[in-house]
Amino acid sequence: MRWDCWKALSGTSNSVTTLPPKLAMAGAGLALLPNTAGMAQNMNEQQAQRQQLLEQAEQAFDSGLVDRAEEKYRELLAADDGSIDGWFGLGTVLLQKNLHAAAARALSAALDRLRAGGTNDDGGVEALICSRIGLAHYQMAGASAALEWWKQALTLYPTAEVAGWVREVSQQSPSLVSVVIPTYNYARYLPETIASVFAQTHKNIQLIIINDASTDNTDEVIAELQQRYDFVYLKNEVNKERSASLNIAHQSVQGEFIISLDADDLLLPDAITLHLENLQQYPEAAFSYGAIDFLLSDGTTRPSEMPLHSGELFDLLFMGNFILPLSAMYRAEAWRATVGFNEKTTLQDWDIWLKLLRQGPARSMNKTVAHYRRHAESAHQNKNLKKIFRSRMVVLNDWKDEPLYDMAWMHKCMFHEKSLPDTVVEELVLEGEQDRYLDYRYAQMLSQRGNQGQAIEFCQRALDGLSPRSFMASPFWTLYLKLLKDAKRLFDAVAFIHAHVDDIPLQRGPDYCYAAAETLMDHFATSPVSKEGLDLVERLYLHCLDIGEASGRFRILYGTGSYLPCMQLGHLNVALRRLEQAQLYFQQAAAYGHMDGFIAYSQVQRSLGHFAAAAGPAV
């Protein structure tokens, strides 16, 4: 075997920040090994052929024909698998082509054969191979592995260059960050997404990709990417959906911190570095998150308008999710303290943030960390509306004991008023979905169709077990009274009002109080009027006025009817004071353009003229 001297070349084309410096690359020969040219006289024909392949590979590499060089090295290895020159040369070529994972394997094969053969050298050759393997790992964001290989190289053959690499990497953050990418039929986006992970300025990363039984060419794309990068590849035999896939992948996490990245999104180069700095500054935080830009189909970006908050965000986030997974990095220890992702919902991100916030606060930073790809196939646009509704309720119902559960529930109801069509509501109800909000919506639909009897039944089902303290009580009670009035069941409506008379101060919405007062006034039109009944009407109207202090609209339109029972009770002075107040409020309403205000203002003026003299001076 002949060892040729190798020339100093430019090094890898994929420079990585400031480290490591460009290595001297060689076609094949290892200059530190002894020249055994004398052995050429004893070469047989097969050895001569191998030597010719080696020389052809070196010449091609020296000429910059890396594909030709790779071809010849592979021919050499096909003829002689034990060729150290062949494996070293192939590894060098693959490094030049940025196929770092394949290069590391080839160089490791060269090292194994060198050590197995017991070649007598001063350690320089072994050190050179170790340093090249370290370079390959560093290019794959494996700083810890690179450091170990470079330390081996220093032990075997100390050089100032490798010592500088070790020193510089040792000064960087040692934290291992695991990036988890679940993918389903997104093969076309994987190369760019994975490249964004390995392009991080932080160079200590574990990448885990889990294929959720994709039906596209994901396996073929992964096989190509495995030549370039070192990562864990998992595959579900059947589709389990995102939550289950994330739970499976998280079992392989080795890092201290975790990012869950969708297969079509991109991390910006400083993302992990920024997150680490943020979490190091706030060690009590369970996770860090930053701003994102939307990546549009034409390649342009647009900043998102999602809010950035820090601290104990559970109550705020409980009202609705505003943190996307690609924008955040969380502590592995905090994640393990949860029960993992909820596999019954497609809103696993909202679910996990709430769980993590029970482990510690969140810290945001006003820095853009990722690009969120917007296209017609985005998950939030593909999901069935019924599935989305069920997913929201699954998350909410996991936190039923929270003080703000009712408020969060109502917030979601208001959201669904616009996003959940009546047809979907009806399908869910007919499919047997048990949900108070669906019963409420369906009762409204039945009422519009004139089916008041069935509407009342569904409204009663919605009211079953509903606490008067609930934020749901006011709109549900209001609908119930309306349905009873439309069905000419005033006695039932009045009975319902009296049954909840002690709960009136608990109500936060004037709608019910106003509806109840109007219902009682309608009832008094055909039934005996009692002082207790009129007192209750006034109490309801006055409660509207109290609530109206915080809402100009309700104060104007609902808060002035209390003069009516005062007039019927003969409390003329009080009624006059109420009328004067009503005149002011309705005048304001008229100024705002409310037609009710114009009409009521003129009515109040007439009323004032009719009995002001009888009332005497206002007291």
C-alpha cells in the first residue's frame, strides 16, 4: 500500500459561524503515514488497479471534481473495503459536499480500520481523522460530540488549531436542545425546515423527526437528509395524529430544553440562542416565547399581531391561546411534570401551555424567532369545524374546577357564535354531543323555526345544573324568558323569575334583569298587581342602572325604566326624579343616534308634562 502526500486545500464550503476554521482537505493520501513506495514492486494486478483508482480519485478531488472523486473512492471501497485511504478520502469528499452525516460514518470507518490494523504512526493520522469527525458533528449542531472528538485528537497529536476549537466550543452554552418535528405528508417542506434547525448559531442540538404514517415520499426524503444530518427518525405504522406523535417523540428527548416545530415552519438562526438567554435570565420560567413572522406563499413575510406577555399567564391564556409552538422553547423538566400532550384534542398546544404554566411562568421577548408558513394546507384551515369545537371543549373541560372556567367557556361561545354555523350545531346535537352551549344554540334555532315547545326543552337542558354565579346564567336565563313569553307561558316565566329573585345581585348582565322586568310588566297587564311585584320590577330596573354605570349603552337603553313602577305605586316624587334621570339618559341615547332614545325621550317629556304638577316639588 502506498501513502501519498496530500495537498492543502480550501476546506469545507459550508462555513459555520467562526468555528471551526477551514480544515486542510486531501484527496486521499495521509501525509503523516510512512511512504511505502518500495512495496509497489510487489504489487499484483489487483493491487495496481486499486492504486490506480486511488490516484484517479485524488486527481479528481484536486481538480475540484468532487462527484468524480466520490465515484472513484466508492469503486475503490467496492474492491477493498479495508482501505483506510478509501474511507478517509470518501469522508473528505462528503464533507466537501456538506453530507456531514455520511462523512462522519465514512471517517469513522477509516478510524476503525486504522485502529484495527495497528498502523505504526505517531498519532497524527488518527488525530487528523478524529478532528474531521468532530468537524462533521459540529456541522450537524452536535457540539458535545464534536468536543469529545476534538479532545481525542488533542490527546493523540496536540495542535494549536484543534486546541482553539476545543477552547471556543467549551466557552459556548453546553445546553442540549431537543427539536421535535412531527410530520404528515409534508415531505416537500422537510429539507428547508430541517436546514433551519441545523443552521442555528447554537450548536448543541438533538433533532427528532416522527413520521405519522405519511403517504407521500417522506421516507425517501428522510433517507436523503440522513446523508447530510444526524437525527433520530421515528415512524408510526398507523396515523396517530399530532398529539400522540409528540408524546412518542418526547420519550426520545435527551435535551434540557425542547422546541416542537411543525414540519413546514422555519426557525431563524438565532432562535435557540435567544431562548436560552431568556431562560437563563429567568430560571423560574417554564418556557420562553418570542414573536413570529408569517411566511406567505409568495415568499414574503408579514409580522404577526399575536400579543407578547410575561408572568403568570394561566388566566389570560385560559381565555384563548395566543402562543404558537414554533415561537416557544420549554424546559424538559417542566414538560415531564405534566401528563404530556392531550391526545383527545387537536389543540394540543393550548393544552400544553396551560399545563406548563402550572409549573412556572412564561417569559416573552420582543424578538422574531421563527417563520410560520401560511398556505391553504395549514392545519388550522384543514380541520373539520366539528372537530375544532370538540377539541376546544376537551381542553376547557379539563379545567372545570378553575374559577375562570365559566368565563373562558363563555369566551369560546362568543367565538363559536361566528365560527360555528347553525348547520354544524345541528349536526353535533343530532350526533348526541352533550354540551350546554350546543343546547343553547339549538334552542335559538328551533325558536326561529317556530318550534317553541322543543326550543324550551333544549333551553331547559342547557339550564340544568347551571349555577346562578356562572357567567353563562344571564344569556341562558334571558333566552329562557324570551321562549316562555313567545310560547304565552307568562306564569312559568314569572315563576322562574321569582325562583331566582335572590340571585339577581349575582348577575353581571343587564339583559336578564331587563327581560325579567319587562316580563313582569307584561304579566301585570293581565294579572293583579302587588306592591311586592312592583318592588321587584323596580329592583330589576335599578339593577340595570347599576350595571349600566360600567356600560353607557345599557345605562342609556335599559337603566331608566324604573320610573314606571314608581308611577304605578303612586310614588310620584320618586317617579319624577326617575323621569328627569330618564330624560337625561334618553337624550344621550338620541345624541348617539339610537332610535330607542329618540322615541323614549319624547315619551318621557310627555310624561313629565302630565304629572309634574301633581307630583309637586321633587325631593
